[in-house]
Amino acid sequence: MHPFLEGTILGLTLAIMLGPAMFSLIQTSIHRGMYRGILLAGGIFLSDLTLVVMCYLGALQVFGNDRNYLMFGIIGGIILMVFGVVTFLRKVHIAEDNSVMEVKKPGPATYIFKGFFLNIANPFVWIFWISAMVTVSTGHNGSSIAIKVFFAGTLLTIFITDLIKVVIASRLKRYFKPRYLIIVNHIVGILLVLFGIYLVVKTFLNF
């Protein structure tokens, strides 16, 4: 099987997995619209690309010992919990025409950075890409071209499926009343906090 097709299959598998980045992507697309959802997806893509490149260059070996893993797991979990609290407490006012009016609308760069750090803060994303790189490198006998083509297929598939999620979620916005959008914020905020707590507990258990 061609490496690009193999990477595409892996990308499709990852696309249906639930995680904090996916919840945030859907919430942003519904609440903020397609454009900002795309920006968030771009940030997630850049974080995955960064990790894959770092894995390829072997820079992530520094996280190979238990102490670094414990520290990174705790920091990552705390960052996710902070994102969750901020999302839950985000102030939203209902205008007279029953539309959603944000007190403060963040700039485009905010969503890119949010997507980047929300995804990269998850230590299990790091572990996954490290494991995938080792497995793929072994399976293709260390072929530089095959490895690059494989992960190009994976990352491209993930990015395209994220864009599809953005489009679908933003289309659903018209069916949501403002109070439902506020509820979505609360649900996503709680889920992000729970993911953060889970990561910290899981890290301690593994340690």
C-alpha cells in the first residue's frame, strides 16, 4: 500500500476520535462562525505539523524520562483546565434582536494560537506522534521519502476533516437560539476541565 494512502487511513481514524481540540473546534464554529473555526483548525494543524517535524528530527527524546513526562503531563492538564474555565465563564450578552453579542471579540491570531496550544498542551498527542513516527519509520525501513509522504497524507486528511467539521458546525448555528449557544459554551468548558483533570490523574497513575 502506498505510504500516502496509509497516512490517509490513519488521518481518517484520528478524525473521528473525540478530544479537547475537537470539542473546542465545534464550539468555536457554532459560536464564532466558520472563519474563526477555520483559524482554530489552522492552529491545530500547525501544532500537529510542529510535533511531527520535531519527532522526525528526534528532538522529543528529551521527554523520554519519567520526570519530564510527569512535569509535562501536569502542565498540559492545567492548561486545558484553564481553557475550560475561560470558556465556561465567557461573557455573552443577548441583544434586543435576540442575537448573540460578544463583549469582546478576539482577533484572528487569538484563534490560531488557541488551536495551537490547546492541541500541543495535550501530552497524549505528543506520545501518539512519537509512537507513530517510530512505528512508521520501522515499517518503511527508515525511508525518508516514505515517512514524509505518509505523514503528509495523515496531516492533510486531519486538516481537511477538521474543515468539514467547521463547515457542518457553522451551518448548524442557525438552528441554535442564543441561550443554546451559551449552554454549548458551558458544556465545552466543563469537558475541557474534565479532560485536564483526566490528563493530570492519568499522568500520576502512569508515573
